[in-house]
Amino acid sequence: MMEFWSVLVPLLTAHILTDFFLQTREMVTAKEKNNLMTFWSYLHAGIAGVTAYLLVASWTYHYIFWVTAISHLFIDAWKNSRKNTHSLPLFFIDQFMHLLIIVGLYFWITGWGANREFITGLPMREVSIIGLGLLFVTRPSSVIIQKLMKQWNYNSMTMELPGAGHYIGILERILLYVFVLFNQFSAIGLLIAAKSILRYGSKVQAREETEYILVGTLLSFTIAVLSGLIIKSLL
């Protein structure tokens, strides 16, 4: 029986890499505009299949490529045929459908009797699970926060470095994730205090801007801490 860390974790990792790291803005725009009538739809689906097949690294299971690629193609085609492709509910439905395919593939490969015996004895198990969590708190979390915050439609008029907030959020989530894994909860408090001083101590901000930033910060911290706790429970 193939083990959990060598099948499910690589499949999830492949999905995160494909959807959030290996997919460019050009690909997303072309797919939304032309759906299945563009080369980018098929390229993205092919990348998803190849990445999943390579990470699982079980060369006799050729259907990993075909199931992943074809399901990716048609799930994305369904999403891009909707009116508001950037809506939060549609984003979660799309990701949930991909997750169902991944879980189905896992049980197809390992058999329905797969159980928690798979997570014992192999040193790479911890590395792969921690790596999966680390990937999640970077760009996927940024996308989720962006979609949750979009409802307020707030545009700050202050002069800021382009994209600085995005990278600050990623770095703070990585730090929080690592702090949780190493039980350094006091360091989390120091990080929150330091960010508050730097962010709010430099100028007087409008209440609207302060509340917007506070909501985004708390969302970022919550996702990072919960991700750390979930991954830690699997180790």
C-alpha cells in the first residue's frame, strides 16, 4: 500500500504549485476571455498533470497525469464560464472540486482501506507535510485574503511601495507558521506588537484605513496560526 505522504501530500503540493505559482496572469486572463478556445487552458492542464505525476513519482500510475490534467481542464472551464470568475464563493467551489479529485485519486491509488499507518516511520513524511503547509501560507493565503477583503473596495491614497504589502504578508505568515511549529507563541506576540508599532505609530490614519489594515492583518495572522496548528497536529 502506498503511503499518505507519498501520494496525497505530493498531489496537494502539485495543485498549489500549478494554480498559484506556475500560472501566470497572462494565462489567467486568456483562459477567462477565451476559455477552452485558448492554448493556455490546455497548457495549464498539462502542467497540472505533469507536476502531479512527477511529484508522486510512481511511474506505472499513468492515470495520475490524465485524471489530473483532464479534471483541471474541465473544472477551470466550468469556472471561467461563470459570470463573476473572481468571486469568493466561486473560488472556494473551484478549489473544493479540485480537492475532491485529489482525494479521489489518493483512494484510487492506495485503496479504500488506507489508514493512518501510512504516516509512521519515514523521515520525509514530516518534511513533505511541513513543506505543504509552508506553500499554503504564501501565495494561496494571499489570494484568499485578497478575495475576502475585496468586499470593502478600499483604495488607500497613501504613497506606498508597489506590492510591498503582499510580500510583507507572505513573510509574516511564514514567520508565524514557523513560530507555531516550534511552540514559540511568545514570539507571535512580539511580532504583533512590532507590526502595530511600525504600522500605526508612524502617522495618524483615518479610521477607515486603520480598520481595513487591521482586518487584513488579523486575517493573515489567523490563517498562518491555524495552518501551523493543523500541520503540527499531523506530525
